[in-house]
Amino acid sequence: MSLTIEFCRVGDINVPAPAHSTSGSAGMDIRAALSEAVTIKRGERRLIPTGWRVAIPAGFEIQVRPRSGLALKHGVTVLNAPGTIDSDYRGEVGIVLINHGADDFRVEPLERIAQLIVATVVQTEVVVVETLDKTERGSDGYGSTGKK
């Protein structure tokens, strides 16, 4: 399946367009639109610009997810993962990174910092009722599915 999504460059930094790294990649890598490196100290979070705005078709969203290599090697991840870019948003895409690692982390100009996943969205109608149907699990919550 293929979908065309329009990206529009923002700012003066010539950031490569988001792209799938391989033919089997689910996500498109997106890069940091930085003119110089930015340091994220241990425990700190930073909003990193990408240099792109996007027009997502109605009925879709783009989910912002961490890059596994940054997470494994440096403890750096997307703070609100998965973040959502709504179809009616037209501002610059920014990535909120947090450093959970043991050392400060330098985000280099044009470094791949996150991946974008296109997903369908189902708008729902909320119906308020007095009771819900019963299920075998019922109201058993956290950790309850491993009891048996």
C-alpha cells in the first residue's frame, strides 16, 4: 500500500526529506534541523526542530516513535512516544527527545532522531450508558492477565 504525503521545508537548513531507509522499513527517519550540535544532559528533555511541515490526509495521523539505536546505545528516546501529528496541524514538526542515559548526549546536525509511522485514524462517537456488558476478565486490571 502506498500513500502520498506532502512535506514542506521550513527554515534555512537543507534537511533531507523524511524517508524509509529500506524497502521493508515501516517508519521514515526524520532528522534534526540544527546548524550546530545540541547537548541533552542526563535527565533533560529538548524539543528538536526537523525543518519540515506536513499535510497529512484526513483519516490519517503520523506517529512519532523513537529510533531503537539511539535508545539502546545512548538511552535517548522520544518522550511522548508515540507522539501524534494530527491531520489538521500545519506547523513545524518538532521531536521531544529525553536523555535517560548515563552520559550527556549530543544531537548532531542532520542526525536521524526519530521515525515517523503513518497510521489510520478512526473517529469515534461516544455513547454514555449506565452499565457495560460483562466479560470473563471483568474489572481485573494491571497484571491480571498473567494470573492463570
